[in-house]
Amino acid sequence: MHVSTSWAIAISLVLGTLLVFALLNQRRKAKKIRVKFQEMEGEEERMFTFLHNLGLAIGQEPTDGALSKMIVDGVLEVVGARGGAIYYVSSDKGYLNPAYVSSDCPPLVGVPVEIRKRAERDPRALESHLRRARVGMQDGIIGHSLEFGEAIHVPDVKQHEAFRDAFTSYTGDVSAMISPLRYAGKDIGVLAVARLHEDTAFTKNDFAVFRSVAEQSSFAIGNARVHRDANEKKAIEGELKNAREVQRVLLPQEDPVVSGFRVNGVNLPAKIISGDYYDYINLQEGKLGVVIADVSGKGVSAGLLMAMCRTLLRAVALTSVSPSKVLGAVNRYLFKDIREDMFISLIYAVLDPVSGQMTLARAGHDAALIYRKVSGDVETCRPKGIAIGIDGGKVFERATVDHVVDLNSGDCVLFYTDGVKEAVNDSDEEFGMERLAIAFSEKAAMGAEEVVKGVQEAVKDFTGEGSQMDDVTIVAIEKR
């Protein structure tokens, strides 16, 4: 009985001890689970914070530099890396340029021997090199990641095949996670984080989190750039509209008053800014200068050259009644400021209310058309002349001459730019001189206003709903 009791007590003690150990073990496991859960909660919270900050950054339209820093610092916080960097594809597509490299980031590119030696004396030399050293699109682990097209985990950077046969050595004990950044199917850069081997190694979970963060970063960068480009475009459009308003003021606001003549004109720009212009200049003795011009090309550069030409011609026109001499002086002034691939075609005419004559000079512009009321015929007026900006002086002045046209009551003159005759329809057929002459002759007897309106309508009927490809300017002069 005594023995049985002793055995029972011993067994109870053993069972109790085992139970205590089991409970302690269970507690340890529970504690590990709680720690792991807390770590997961912390990681999840860091991830949500990172994504939240990304959203705020995009809404504030940050610069590439500010967004890059935010992304790298945020990724380091999420995955617990020692340092990181972000590189963007250069405009020439041949290199990856560092946009932001964190201060403690281990080198992720090969470092030249001379830089390493210099860094032994001054650690800032290495940091400066890493912040400035661009990488070839296929060089090192940074370029390899972009070429590979997917995120990679490199446990030992110096052992990676990308550094074999490299001109610069890699000696650091570094592990890295690197991911290409792509948006809308295009490579925009590379994101990388690194740890020293003395740090804990990156885990599979770290890599999965990093890959997800890189995808979100790609979207954030791409989206921010789209917003930035859209806002820049909107700002440019606003500036161009303001420039168009300024240019519109430079055009005649009403028909001129000149005895014995009626003049009407219109300018229809193909873009916001026009390279065409027309102008009326009040001269001495009641004479009127009439100008029509076409600057080669379209857009801002053509518009600026047009404004320069208008200002110069207005000033020079007051010094001479000879159209050819006026154009010669304008050409001399403008020649040195006109790009080699640009020129100005122009007709400058002077209307004389006393003689009823029109004297004109043609600087390489399309021929004028003259309607004769008595016969109903349309004549072509094409005096000699070359465009402004082709020659610096003597050749231009020898080639450009005054041409006097006698006008009788009911006669009508048409000036136009090549946007009229070169307008095309859906079949890619040009409006041409024949249709222009017909449209002119049909309206010429009705006066200058009807001519301008009729030519516009004829061109519009011909082109249909197609877009206007070139600036259109029309000026009609009716002899009363």
C-alpha cells in the first residue's frame, strides 16, 4: 500500500512537471505568435502609411526629386533596409541616372579604383560618386534588373554575373533587392534597396513586400508625370492663347479708309499662333500701304518672326514710297536674325488715291490676281522678287523691283497666302489656282468684302470637315 502510494505520488509529480513544461512551451509559442503577429501588424501599418503618403504626394504634384526621396525613404521603412536608391531612364534612353540615393546606401554599382582610394581619405568622395554616377541600360545589377524585366533578389552583389568582366570592381558584402519601374508599358527607372551581410538577410516576405511596393511606386511616378505634363500643357496652352490675343491686336481691327479704294482682309490661323499676317499702313499724301506675308513654318517661332517683320516694315515704310526699297531695308535688318531654315514671303503694295495706281513689290510671295471689270478676265501679277531671309542684301535688292498696276473702277486685286491654294480635301487634292481664280472672278464684281467672304467659303466647301493644315490669309482691294 505504501509502495503504491509512493508510485502514485511520483507519477503525479512527473505528470505535473510535464504539464508545466508543456504550458511553458505553449506560452513561448504563443508569445512568438504574438510577436510575429505584432510584426505583421507593424509591417502592414508601415505599408499603409507608405501608400497613404504616395497618394498625398501625387495630389501635391511633387517634383521627380521630392517624390523619389519619399519613395526610397518609405521603402526603407517598410522593408527595414539599410539604404536604397532610385534611378530614372535618361532622355536619350541610353542610361539610368540616379535621382536619389539615401545617405547610408551601400554601393549598388561598381566603383572605380581611384574613387575607392580617394574615399579612404575623404568618405564624401564615394557618396558624391554614387549620387552622380549614371549606369548604362544594361550595366551592373541596376541595368540587369531593367533588362530582366522583373524584380530580383541578389543575396551577394559581388557574386552577381553582372559584375563579371566589369571595368570597375565590386568588393562590398552587400545583398540587394532591385526592381524595374514600368508605367504604361514603358521602362521609367529602377528601384533598389540594400543591406550589409552583417545585417539580417532579406526574407521571402521582404522580397514579396518590396515587389509590391515597387509596383505601387511605378504607378505613383507615372501618374505624377502624367499630371505634371497635363498641367504644363495646360499652362503652355494658356500662354499661347494670351500670345494669340496679342497677335490678334497686331492685325487690322477695321477696314482702312483710303480715297478711291475699298480694302478688306482676314487671317485664319491653322494653330493658335499664326505665321501669316496682313497689315495696313497710313502713308503721306493719303497713300495706303497694304501688306500680306507668310513666314515659313507655323507656331510660336513663325509668330515671333511675323511680329518682328511687321514692326520693322511699319517703321521703314514711313521713309520711302518705293515698296522695293522698303522691302530691301527690311530684309537687311532681318536677315541676320532669321534662321537658315526660315524665310518670309511677302507682298507690299502702295495705293495712290490721286493716280488710282497700285505699286507693289513681291518678295517671293504667291502671285497676285487682278480682276478686270470690263473684260471679266482674271490676270496674274507676278513681278520679280525673292523671299526675305534668303540673301543678305545685294542679290535681294537687284531681284526685287517695283511694279505699277493701273486700276480702273470696278477692278479688284486679290492677295492670299499659300494656305488657300494648298488646302486639301478628303482625297488629298489641292484647291489649286484654277479654283481660286474661279472663286475670285465670281465675287470680284461684288466688292472686296464679298471676295474675301466668297474665297473663304469656296475653300471651306472644298475641304469639307477636314482640319485646316496651314494658315490662311486673304486681302482684297477694290478700285471704286
